[in-house]
Amino acid sequence: MIELPFDLSPRRISRIAVLLGVIGMAVVSLAINPRDGLGFGIGAVLSVVTIRSWFKLASNLGADGGLPGGGAAVFLVLRYVLIAAAIYVTIKYLGSNPALVVAGLLVSFAAILIDLGIALTSPKISK
């Protein structure tokens, strides 16, 4: 196994993503309107749920070395159908700006970049 010079923390990434989602939702609600803030928030919630499920899948893969069951594959495919439905409802019926919903979906990506920056700038403790 290759040793990386940094450690990414799923728990820290999740906390950063939630914080970014709350801050982004507040800023959009105050700067534009509450409906678009809610759209951003829904996108951020979907983003956090998705990244958490990927972390869980990754930890399950590493736990016993075996492959996950067929239910995991069905969930991975079904999850994207449910996310697409949630985005459609948010844009169509709530009337949120699609760009702000997509910006909310990028919250986890921003959290990963922030965590990567934290990991690269902090000294690694050797074992």
C-alpha cells in the first residue's frame, strides 16, 4: 500500500461540508432570496448525503477485503435517480435558480479541497 504524505479525514470533511452548506444557505438567502437559499441548502444536503455514502462504501470495502453485495450496487444507481428527482422538484416546484442548486451540490467537493489544504499544511505525526 502506498503511504500518502497526508491524511484525509471523512469526519472532518463532513463537518466542513455541513458548515459550508449552512454558511452558503445563509449568504444566498440574505443576498438573493430565501427560495434560492433553500435550493442551495437542498443541494448541499444531497452533497453531504452522497459523500457520506461514498465514505461508508469505501470503509466497507476495506473492512474485510470482500466486495459489497448487490444491494450496494442497486443503491448506488438508485441514489442518482433520487438525487435527480430531488433536483427536478427543487427547480420546478420551488423555483430555485438551477445554478445555485448545482453550487450546493459542489459543497462536498469544496470541503474535500479545504481538508486537503489542511492536511497538506499540518505536520504529519509519525507512528
